[in-house]
Amino acid sequence: MLKYELDRTFAALADPTRRALVERLVQGPATVSELARPLPMSLPAAMLHLKVLEDSGLVTSQKVGRVRTCRIDPKMLSQAEHWVGERRQMWERSLDRLGAFLDQSEAQS
């Protein structure tokens, strides 16, 4: 199940508009209108991007009256960060082994 969730998270973050929305929401909650205002698109288009972010688990929203307020849900960001961190550690270990091998080969020459 985690793989599917991460797929949706990375797919949502693949779009620059959605990354901009996430960047804004990291600063704190905002209404849909506040989030859409700086974007070069219509309000309905911005709402579609927010829907993708909500479906991915990155963003939650609450409607009070006619105002919908969005906020970041750090759980999915943390899971994505953890996944990337594991891969980074794997590559660092591989590069460390390669460096040691090259140092040893150079010393033998």
C-alpha cells in the first residue's frame, strides 16, 4: 500500500504548479482563493490541482460555509523524504566502496 501512496505523492509533486501550492502551504494554511490568486490560471483549474494534492494525501482541506481552507499534511511528505533518504544512503555507500576501490587500485599501481 505504501508504494501506491508514494506513487501518488511523486506524481502529484511532478507538476510545477502543485509544487508551488505545496511550497505556499508549507508556510501555513490558506484558502483556495488565496492559493489560486498568484497562479496564471482560472480558479477551477487551481482547484483541480488542489484535488490531486488532496488525493495524494499531501494536502487536507476543510470547508466552513463557503470558504475552503487547505493545509499541508506532513505525513506523506515525511514518507517521501524517508524513501528518498534510503536511496541516498544506498548510493552513498556504493560511491564510498567505489572510492575505496579506486584508492586501493591507485596505491597498487
